[in-house]
Amino acid sequence: MQRLRPIEAIRPLVPVLLIVLAGCRQASIPVDNIASPAVASTPSPAPADGRIRFGSGDRTVFTAPDGRRFQIGSLLTLPGRMSFGDSVWNDRGAGAGPIWIRIDLARQLISVFRSSDEIGTAVIVYGSDGKATPTGAFPVLGRERLHRSTLYDADMPYTLWLTRDGVAIHASTVEEGRATHGCVGLPMDFARRLFAVARRGDVAFIVPASSPGDAGRSAGHST
């Protein structure tokens, strides 16, 4: 049977106003306390469009940090066990609708949805060492194709600003043993694809290591 990936809080996040950009609070920094991402193994065989669909009566419901509820219509199948630097992007067969993003810090995964269909997923790095990544619901405040952090002297390609004090989603070095100064770091190609579809006002839901209401939804990709 198909093996599905865990799924929790999700919703769009995107945009921008004037933000004081002294630089994202995150340049990738090495740390030794970041666990390997928890991801399921390869589904077999994969559906023709690369996604596992749920009927209207058996859909998972994600309750976002702000109380909004989202039904999940489909999740992407994975080519194998995902590890640092891996990503999957596939919008074939996905319905029309708003983009929303779920970032799961416990599993080190990002899931991008268009309406109820997942169109992308990747392993991430996030904040550590006193620069924790905030949790909650964050509309995208702005977009910047190539930002240069003056604070950390680092490039931040494909930046989606989430807070006015510099927390963002952007391309980063996604390797085991690395973390950020509070931002969410993505593989370069995945960050480029996300930047292309995300717009100001889309919402990113960042879920902490444990979240009330997530019980029973940790087997989104299950047998």
C-alpha cells in the first residue's frame, strides 16, 4: 500500500511591506544538535500523477495555529527516503486555489499546498543556538529575489519575508549539522520554485515540535 508522509499544520504565506532588512536572522551555521529529518519511505507503486488522493470522506484536516482548518485532498508520493538537501516539486493534477505553506520544525519538513493539494515538499534547516525560528501563522510580508545580509555577510536568494525583524524563508545550505539564525532554509531549486508561486499575503504556518490538535495526524503518509 502507499506509504504517506506525516502532515500537520499548513496554509499559505507570502508577502511584503517595507521591512528593515539588516539581513535575515539566519545565515547557515554549523550545529551538532539538529536531528535527521523524519520522513517515510518510498511508496510503491506511485500513482500516474505522482500524488495520493483522499476521498471527501477520509481527508485529513489540518488545524492551523490561528484556528483555521484545511482539508488535505492529496499528498505527493516520494521517490525514496528524503534526507538533507532533498526536495520534490510536482504540481501536476493539483487544483487551482491559494498557496499556503506548512513548516514542521519537529520533522524538518516544509510542505507547499495549492488549495488542498500538496505541490512541493523539502527537508529544511531552521534556527538554533539562541536564534529560534518563531512558530505561528505568518503572512508573507514581502519578496526579494536576492537579498544580501549585512548582519551575517551572506546571500539569501529567493527570500520570502515573514516578520519585520528579519525572519524569512530563503535558499540556504541544507546539510546535516547546520542551522540558521531564525530563518527557514531551503534547498536552492526548491526555494526558486516556491518563490515563483508564492505571493504577498499567502500564509506560512510554522508548527513547533509538538502542537495541540496534531495527535492522530502524524501518519499522513501511512500504509
